[in-house]
Amino acid sequence: MADPASYRPAPGTIPETPGVYRFRDEHGRVVYVGKAKNLRARLNSYFADHAGLHVRTQSMVTTAASVEWTVVGTEVEALQLEYSWIKEYDPRFNVRYRDDKSYPYLAVTLNEEYPRVTLMRGAKRKGVRYFGPYSHAWAIRETVDLLLRVFPVRTCSAGVFKRHGQIGRPCLLGYIGKCSAPCTGKVSAAEHRALADDFCDFMAGNTGRFLKRVEREMFAAAEDERFEVAARRRDDLRALERALEKQAVVLGDDTDCDVIAFARDRLEAAVQVFYVRGGRIRGQRGWVVDLVEERTTGELVEDFLLQCYGEDDVVPREVLVPEEPPDREAMDELLSEARGTRVRIRVPRRGDKKDLLATVERNAQEALRQHRTRRAADLTARSRALQELQEALGLDQAPLRIECFDVSNLQGTEVVASMVVFEDGLARKPEYRRFTIKSFQGQDDVRAMHEVITRRFKRYLAESQKAGEPSPENGEGGERSAGLLASYGFGDAGEEDETPRGPLDPETGRPRKFAYPPNLVVVDGGPPQVAAAQRALDELGIDDVAVCGLAKRLEEVWLPGDADPVILPRTSEGLYLLQRARDEAHRFAITFHRARRSKKMTTSELDAVPGLGPARRAALIKHFGSVRRLKEATAEQIAEVPGIGLRTAQTIREALQGGAG
């Protein structure tokens, strides 16, 4: 824990101009990003009376080890730079509005030849039209079921669509009139896309013309005495009206706005957003975020607008907020640039919009109350787990960062390993890592564990030296670890298949993959694996990282050099945390191993054919269905595949026949 006075800038060195600043910890990781109209006044406030700071601000300034700033010309530039840095560095102390996976969107895949209506969660995809988000999946499913009577767009997966196209018969929805069955050619691609476009227009609020059209068709069919068609149109009209009833009318038909409200205490804030399109509430979304320092409601509004209207969301014409952001004109300009037309941010003072804002605020207050109830239990359990591990393993401090390693192979082939990370008792998936064991092939988990631990901490030492931090790798220890890496057959860093994202290098801006050491290393196994992990750390000169192993047979916890295991009670929160880490490492390793094995099994024989690239290999498999059928084909049959000439076909046949023989 650093003393803020140790890195406080010298008097007079901080400019009094607008700018954006970054606090970094002792490892070089950016822990907080902020902006200010007057950098000197803002930064000096962090180094004032420590006791008078917000409780999380105190934690931030003691976690940080340095501060730096960048001067900008305008407030708009400051907003843009702050947003880009928050996105790039993912600082742990900034207010962050993350996607809530519990909120589904209604999506129309307009990027496909035959668009599909479906529910989607998580990150948005290019070429897909989204509506929502919605609080409950069942509610939007009921609405879609009603609308499919009038707009029979496909809802099936790609596999179901392809299968029914092959057999020439539509699915059940096609038979009951809730799908136009484009898979069997009942409608053309253009006709089906027109249905999808009408569906999107209705969901976007252009409902009047569809109600009038169906009503006209109903009366016209009745006049022509086509009573079955008239009855069908009557039912369609009722379905559209019921779908509209599910979306409450709150404002005028031409209203297009987002309504944002907050509920807060000293440590946390809940935000709720109602999406109003065409005067109707089309969706709802909510977050609960940690507050790092004293923030006004206007500053929270600015944070929200900056992050949530960055790239993915459609900016509405109007944003209703409880309090204007400090730089409202700059924020107006930023959002207007994103939308392409003018955007207004305003506080409603009277009428229906003020009443709706009060309703959204009540939702935010209820969300904060429920979050407090849930988090109280979660925090208690996690704190108890970390405390139990500290006491049971004899650690100097609670293991706030735990890394768990597992090795996976199939009879000694395709040996891989995984590393998963738990911080404060929660999985931190962006920092998971995967390793391919290349120094040997065989069923030797102990040797593989030794290699993986060596590679992981060798990278940590390299990153520490690069950042100018003191490390235990010097003198004899450095020579020994360098020789050890050479004996494994790879360079200073080794090679591993990593997930994207992670801590960033301050110089290059690229992920610093292994920059932060854990408090505790957990290996999947007993005394041999634990001894291998400890030996790897000793060879690198690292003596401040604890090691333990969790054996599956009796869930025993083994420590290096101990003849007897540590037995934790079956109901122990600490044991439960170790089991979750071990099971997650096993899952991650198995997934990687299966992917590598599957890739090798499906391409190994065709890989040996000279002049045969990925596209032609895929065409051959698609045409024949399997390598076995390809082997049975003649050169003339192989030459029928597009892109394969007779000479190439003969080469393929000779290669496969030679391999078979």
C-alpha cells in the first residue's frame, strides 16, 4: 500500500488547463482515469487530507503509485480521450456500465439472406437490428408469437432451416401459418426480406399503417364474401392490437427518447433506463455500479452517456435525465456527432415526461435495494472463504488473487494446460490463459506442470523488468531461469494461446499478459504436482507466492513439503472456492484440448496433399461428406468438385491411397 505523498507531483508542475489524468499502481496498471477543467485543482484534491476523502477514493490513492496527465484543447476532446482510455485500460476504480446478460434483446438478422427473428444477449453484432432490451424474455416471446401471424418471418436456427430445405417440408410453424417457409421455396428471398422489414418497422413504432392495412384487407375480403380470409384478417388485427397493449403508451406518438434515473448511497449507485420509441416503452435496462469518489448526479449522468452511447447503442433524439451533466454543451455536441443529427439532453420540469422520470427513479431505487440484499450475502461468503484459506494455509494475508493450473492430454498426445484467475473470490475471465506443451509429448503431468509454472512466472519476471520494477531474477537466479527456458525449447516468453484482452503495457498499449503475481497458486493434483510447482518457483527465485494443490480423490489440500494434507470441512467456504477454481481450470483446459484435437483429426490427412489449401479442403469435405468417402472416389469424381482439376484430383487420390496403404 503506497503513501500518496510519495508520488505527489512537485508544487507548480501540474498545469491549470483542461486535461485527462491516469493513476497507475506499482505494476504500471492504470487503476483510474478522470478528466478536469483545471488539472492542478483536481489532482491536488486527491493529495489533501486523507481522512476526508471518500472511502473508495482512499483505497484508490493508496493502491496507486504514480499519476500522469495529458493536456487537451477543448472539453469535447477531454470527453473523447477519457472514454477511449476507460475502454482501453479498463480501470478497476472507474464507474463501469457493463452489459447485463439478464436483459435479452429482440434481434432481426438482416445480414442473412433469409433474416431470422430471435432473442439475443450480450455483445451486439454488425448487420443485426436490435429492439429492447426487455426485462423478461417471456414477455417478448409472447409479443413475437402474436406478430408472427401478420409477419411470418423465420425463427428457426440455421441447422433447422437447412434440414427442412433438404427434405422439402416446412416445420410446424410453416404448417400453422406462423412462418412463410422460405426453406421450401414458398416465398422468395426478396418476399421474405420484405416481411422482415415490415416486422422491423412495426417494432420501431410505425404501427398505424399496418393496422389500417389489415383493417382494409378485412373489409375488402368481407365485401367479396371471402369470409375465411376476412376472419383471418380480423384475428391478425386483434393480434397486432394485443401486441401494442403489451407496450405501454406513455408519451406522444412522435416521441423518441431515453429516460435515465439514478438511486444512490455513498458507495454504490443504481441506474435504470427506459427506452421510449414512438411514444411507447420498448425496453428497459439497469446497472448497479461502485462509486470511487464523491460524484454528483450530473457527473454520474456524464459517465453513463459517455460509456453507453459510445459505439453500440443508437442515440435517440432526446435524453431525459434527473440532472444536467457538468459539460452539457460538450456532451450535446458529442452525442449529436454520433447520431448525425441534433441530440438534446434535458431535465423535464413538468408534465408526462417528469412523471415518467419519477417512475424510472422508483425502479432504480428498487434495483438498489435488491442489490444490497443480494450483495450482503455474497460479500459475506467470499470474505469468509478468503479468511478461511488464509488461516488454513498459514498465509500472511488473504489470497485476493488466486491462479489455478490444470493439465489435459489424451494418452500423452496434444498436451495442453490452462490458467484461470480468481480475484476477490470471483472469476476474472479476461485474464485466463491457455498453454500448449511443446517441450515433450507424453503422459507426464508433473513435468508439464513444472513447465507451465515456469513459463507463467518467467513472463511475469520479464514484464516486471520491462516496467522497471525490482524482481527476484538477478545474478545466478536469472542465469538459471534463462537456461531453464532454453532447455524447454522456446525463447524468453514461450508461446501460449491466449484469450484476448488483459492488462496493458504502458509503452506499447498491448496486453501485458502476465504482469501481476498471484497471492496463491493452486494446482490440480497432489504432492507430485505441488512439488513441481514449488520447484519451478524456487528455480526462478520467487519466494513470495504460496502454492497448494487440491487432490480430487478426497478433496485434500496439499502444501509443499508437508507429509500430511490439510483437511478443510466439507461445508467450508474456503474449500468451495478452491473447488470452483479447480473445476473452472479443468473446464478451460478440456475445452482447449478438444478444440485442438478436433482440428487435428478433421484436417490431418488432407493436410499432407500438396497444393491443397483450406478452401479446397473445405469444398472436398462438403462435397463428399467425409475423408472416407473421398478415399473411395475416383479421380474423375473428385474432379467434379468446383476448383479441382483432373491433375489435382489424381494427386489427391494418390496421396490418400498412399496414406491408406
